[in-house]
Amino acid sequence: MTNSPTRSGPSARTSFGGRRGAIFWLAFKTGLLTVITLGIYRFWMKTRLRRWYWSATRPAGIPLEYTGQPLEKLLGFLIVVVFLAFYLGLANLILTFVSLAVFAEYTFAYVISAIVIAPLWFFAQYRARRYVLARTRWRSIRFGLEPGAWGYARRALLGWVGVLLTLGLSHPALRFQLEKYRNDRTFYGNHRLHQGGHKTMLYPAFVHLLIGVFFSAGSLLASLESGQEGIAMMMVVSVPWALFGLVYYIVEGRRILAAHLTTGAMSLVPRPRVLKVLHIYIVGNLFRVSAAVLILMITGFLFLAAAAVLSGGFEFLTEMNPDEMAEDVFLTMPAWITGALGLISYFLLFLVWSALTHAFLTFPIWRHYAETLQIDGLEELEQITQRGRDEFAEAEGFAEALDVGAAI
């Protein structure tokens, strides 16, 4: 177990005041409005969801505040889309020309294009985090993050090259280094945060994942070479072990990092439980899969009902070949009915899946992390004063356009 900094001074727990049903209906309604508006309401949806989660999270009994505005997200997204269209369009045009002229094929262009976009991916992550912190307040005092997106992108890109070269063994060190880079540039009011610890402290949390992946890969390779089913059966143990190891690495890694995060005399005491988070993942995904199966069954019934109406009753089903029933039902309906039912089924599945993700995954995990967090050294709050507002011309535009780092 990694040693944590010494704690002192008054402390307080964090509470969570939200309800599962409320976030389910909020996610479903805002998702429906997003579909109806062809995606434009997405920025309002994200704002409303964040405000709900932030206000439900109450360190020392005082709720967090999210002050981001949907319109600034929309305008920022449009600005970035124009920039990326020019940047990526010009880059891809040049790369395609060079690839065809020199190599007479497109592979070179595809590889270099991926390399060109990778720094923007990490740049977008940092900028999104900076925007969210700048629009988050506690006790009416703003958080903030210093500029440094390109420095983060450079470190992340080189670090992931190292992860690939070491077959994943350097990931704990990279995870610590990137988190330290961000946290050491984070402010609460006029107080800078400090990420303590060292780059090797996440390796104990990494062991279970490493063992599970090692035995899973070894069992798979051995079974492919020898053809013995007994060796492949080892994966029945090793694969679940690897999945448990992944959850353990995520949860325990977050606990260790948070336990070494301080600002002055104020520090955190996180106590998340790995088995609790694993239980949430299992139950939440079972609910989501069950809902997907139910929606598919309802879709099948709607197809049969529509075909029955068009054919004068359900008696026609008894005359069909059971092996060709699906194809026959499909052919009996006009294309517009088939298309309409298909769209309804797809969007219903999408909306319910998203709402259940919030209700049975994001909500309980967020609540668990909040309710197992304690803040020590609260006397430091008397020394913290307000910081200026950070302006963002593009808000989360890069993260939205590249579809990274802009989740709740």
C-alpha cells in the first residue's frame, strides 16, 4: 500500500444528493431533444447534465457549481470545425499528393495523417479539462488550469510511444506523469494544487492487470500452437482476472493519485472500494444489455404487427415457412414503413442505452466516489481567494470536433 501524506486539521465528508430516476429522465429527455434537433441540442444536453451532477456533489455539504453555457460550446465547436476543415484538409491534400508521387499508393498518407492528428487529440483533452475547471466553482470560488496543452500533447505522444514499445509496462509511469503535469497546473482560487508521490507508485495497482493479460495472451498463443483445449480453458480464469485487474488499476490508481493531491494544508482522503465499482459495472451492463434485447423484441413485434395489418390479420403467419418468416414479413411491407420502424428502433435503442448508462453506470460510480471522499485541512479555506475568469474562444470545440475528452 502506498503511503499517503500526513493529515491534520478539521475535516469533512462529501455527500451526494441526486436520485437515479431523475438523472435517467433528464438524460432521456435531453437525448430526445438532441435527436429531434439533429444534434444541435447536444451542447444544452451536456450543460444540463453537468449542472445536475455538479449540484448533486456536495463537499463539506456545499454543492459544486457548473457555470458553463451551451451557446459558448456551440460557437466554439463551429470555430474549431472551420479551423480543422482547413488544417486537416490541407494536410491530407499534401500527404496524398506526396504519397502518390513517391510511393504510388495511399498507405504512407494514412500513416502520416494519423501521426498528424494524434497531437491534436491530446491537445483537445487538455483544453477540455481546462474549460471544465474554469467553469467549476465551489464556495463561489473558481477552479482553473494554466495553459500548457501543447506541452501535455508532447508528453502524452512520446509517452504512448514508450507504452507501445514496452508492451504496456510503462503505462503506470505515464499515467502518473500526465496526471502530475495537469494537477500541478491546477488552481483552486489563488491556491495551486500539488500532485505528490512518484512515478512508480501506481505499479502495485497495475499487477493484477499485468498478470491477467500475461496469462490470457500466453494461454491463447499456447492453444493456437498446440491445439489443446485444456490450455484454452485457462482463459476462463485469466480473462476475468484481467478484467478485474483493469477495474482495480483504474479505481486504486485514482485513489492513490487523489490521496497525494494537496493544496497548502488541505488534502483528500479517498476510500473507493474496488469490489463496489466492479459490482456497479456488472449490474449496469446487465441492465443495458437487457434493455437492448427488450427493444429488439419490441421492434420484432412492431414489424409483425405492421405486416399483419397490411395482410388483413395474423393468420398469414401460419402459412409462412418459419425459416423464411423474417424475409417474408420484410417483403410484405412498404419501404417507408420498414424505414420508419428501423429509425424508431435505432433511436429508441440509442436513447434508452444512453439514459441507462447514466442511471446505472455514471450515476452510481459518481455517487460512490463522492460519498467515499473526505477533505482534510479545511482551515486552509480561509486563505483562499477568488481567481479571475478564464475566457475560452473555442470552449470545448476541439474535444467536441475530435470526439475526445468532452464527456461529462
